[in-house]
Amino acid sequence: MSGVTAAVEIAEVGRQVILVEEKPYLGGNVIKMNNYFPKLCPPSCGLEINFRRIRQNSRIKCFTSTTVKEISGEINNFRVKLLHKPNFINNNCTACGNCTEVCPEERPNEFDYGFSKTKAIYLPHEMAFPMKYSLDVKYCKKESCNKCVEVCDYDAINLSAKDEEETIEASSVIIATGWKNPDAAAIKNLGYKDYKNVITNVEFERLIDANGPGGDKLLKPSDGKEPKEIAFVQCAGSRDENYLPYCSAVCCSASLKHALSIQNKYPDSKVKIFYIDLRVSGRNEDFLRKVEENKNIELIKGKVAKITESEDKSKLVVEAEDMLESRKIKSEADLVVLATGITPNQYNLNIYRSGEGFISDKQKDGIYPVACCKRPMDVSSSVKDATAAALKSIQLTS
Ligand SMILES: Cc1cc2nc3c(=O)[nH]c(=O)nc-3n(C[C@H](O)[C@H](O)[C@H](O)COP(=O)(O)OP(=O)(O)OC[C@H]3O[C@@H](n4cnc5c(N)ncnc54)[C@H](O)[C@@H]3O)c2cc1C
């Protein structure tokens, strides 16, 4: 969201922009969400407008499946070395889907965090921009199969494509490489590795999404049945010296949003949110109020000590301290969602990072990091930060 925003803002004042994305599609983490606070609209709302702005603006050159290998030089004279992953599917692709129909190989769908499968040649998701198919070399049998090439009427598939390097010149560089969830398996007491029905909050975004693995149903990973009792564990590994010592700023609002989405779909379900402090700001206060008014959503102030399974293995058991009642509680759930927070994406470039791995605001002139690669923030703040960086880049470069 932040990279796309900066790109369109800069291009619309007449500058040339090169947008580099490592995935085959734009939209980052936002495009994977079911809906987004504060308005709870689908992410396509904000992104679709930006994709249209990109489509209409010939000043933006967009490279997907591409990473940056090296940045050298200085303001007004940077050289940026790009690595383009093999371009197996070219822009002749009309997304007709004939290739997928004949493809015999399957792969775990990374867009759904492996909860669903696609063919080895696949459309990354319904809203993909650019709208073209992609190929997973790990699962494709290439020329020994060749079925997709034979069925493609548009000469869009080249199975022998190779990596390509290219060096471009730029007067400034905006870094908008965002975030990922930390490894939930590292938090041993919360059972992510041990129990299929303990999932992370980003996985939940896909599971509750109507375009996700369960269609319009929320299904448990263990047995494909709908959960009736769902627990959210806030600060799972966050604000904890052993894992992430900081607050990721968005997880409380995200879990409140998730609780309301569950209640929308299943008004009879029971939701419990275990929290240390509820940190919601601005317009998100409104849906904290909505949650507080909902009698099927319980807010429990208390850190979760551990998650285990009931004796008959039919339920998960969340053990916590109910701080307001001064007692230990054991609460059963069919699905547990861990709010695991935000860590910066890592890669090997010559840029300054802070102790937590976030990219520092202080870089050499002409390099501007924005949004969640610097610190956790919501979409609205990310967009503002990106617009500010776009302005700096326009003002300070020739
Ligand atoms: C569970 C959860 C729910 C959330 N829900 C909401 C919500 O409802 N509302 C809201 O306002 N905020 C929400 N947020 C926060 C929101 O996700 C962030 O504000 C937003 O993703 C920030 O966008 P970004 O552009 O900084 O980063 P990202 O969305 O992470 O995008 C970064 C992009 O950079 C690409 N990239 C990374 N490294 C490289 C590289 N080396 N080379 C090329 N490309 C690279 C990535 O592939 C990605 O496309 C939520 C966060 C979480 C954890």
C-alpha cells in the first residue's frame, strides 16, 4: 500500500517512477486481508483506485517478481541493480485460465498461507494486479510436461525463461518493504506448532475471507468444521523481552475487527479476547464500543500462560490469569488466533536498521523509508507516511 501510494503520487506530478515488487502481484499484506478497519471495507476499495491510477499513468513502470540487489551512488545519481525472476508468463496472458485447467501439478497456495492449493501455474488471487498467471518452478515439470504451453493461444508462456539483471538510474529511492508476522512456532507455550487449530491473525484474515479456503464459511484447519468458540490471544510474543519487546500497534484493532467479522457470519458463536492492554486509537474506538456492547464477545484482561488440548482432544484449552477477577481460568475454544505482531522484512541491502531490524528514518540523502518497514502502523498512517516521502522526494531531487 505504501509503495504503490508513493509511486502514484510522484508520477502524478510528472516524474518517472519505477515500482519494484518481489511478489508476482502488487498490494502487499493489505491485499490478503478480509476487510480493513476502521471502515471494515474490503482492501480492494483502496487498492483498486491506486491500481487504476497506475494503469492510466505511463510514467510508472512496474516490475513484479523483481528484487533490488544493490543500491549505490547518491541523491540525484543512484544506481539500482535489479534482479528479475524468470518471466515465465509474459504480458500476452489474458488470464483465460486454460493453462491451469490442464496443469497436472499442485502447490500449497502461499496467498492462503498454505491452507489451500493451486496448480503449479496459477492466478495469484482474484484481484491480482497485474492480472496475469504465475508459475511456481518448484512444482512445475517444465518442458517434460509442456501442457500449459500447448494449450495457450496467446504465446504467453516461456518455460525456459531465466533470471535477468538490470541496472537502473534514479534520483531518489523510496523503501516500502513492509512487514511479516514473526515465527509463531517460536512461542513454545502457545501451541502453534503443536495444534492445527492454533493459527495466527494473518492466517485468520484468509480463513474468514469469502475468497479464502472455506469460501463463505470459516473452517477449522483440523477437520474442516465451523468453530463455535473462538479465542484471541493478544500480545502473543509481543511486549515480551523473549520475543518482540515492542507493541505492534495494530493487533488490538485487528482482533476487534476479527471478532466482529465472526459475529457477522455466526451471530451465535462465542468469542473471547485475552488482552494485556487494549490499545486502539482514533476511529477504532468506535468498534471497541461495538465489541463491548456485543454479549457474545468477552474481553478478558489477562496474559495467556499456555494453550493445551482437552483430554479427548476435541477442544483447545486456554489458560490465563483473569486480572480483574484475580483468578486463574481455563477456557475451552475450537479455534485460537494468536495476535503475533509485525516484524520488518529482511534483505541484504546497505541501509541502516534499528535494533529490532526496522529500517531507520536516518538514511543517506535521497533514500526515504516509509510505513511498516520503519515501524508498525495502520494503513491510514502508512498512506500518509508514503505521501510525505513522495513530497520529500519531489522537492529534494532534480
Ligand atoms: C493481522 C493484521 C491485520 C491488520 N489489519 C489492518 C486493518 O484492518 N486496517 C489497517 O489500517 N491496518 C491493518 N493492518 C496493518 C497493515 O497491514 C499495514 O498498515 C500495511 O500492510 C502497511 O503497508 P506497507 O506498504 O508498509 O507494507 P506491506 O503491506 O508489508 O507491503 C510491503 C511490500 O513490499 C514487498 N517487498 C518486501 N521486501 C521486498 C524486497 N526486498 N523487494 C521487493 N519487494 C519487497 C512485499 O512483497 C509487499 O508487497 C493489519 C496488520 C495485521 C498484522
